[in-house]
Amino acid sequence: MDLLSSIELPYWLMIAGAALIAMGSLGLVFRRSTQAAGDPDPVPTVSRPEGQQ
């Protein structure tokens, strides 16, 4: 417990910032995976009329 008491404020801020970045990244990954599972065609295709290229 003495180690935690000896950490100064700037280091606590860096640790908190790194934790927030890690949680945000995990949240993005989780949201994308659930969004991809629910949407079978994530990229809509545009159909062209016949005769046009």
C-alpha cells in the first residue's frame, strides 16, 4: 500500500488517462462488433438501371 501512497498527482493523471483511453477503445470495439452482428449488409449497394455502366 506504500507504493500507491507514494505516487504523485501527475502520475495518477497519466494512469487515469490511460485507463480512459483503454475503456474508450474497448467500447468502440464492442459497439462495432454488436453493430456488425445486427446489420448483415453494412455497405449498401446502389443498383444501376440496365443499359448504364
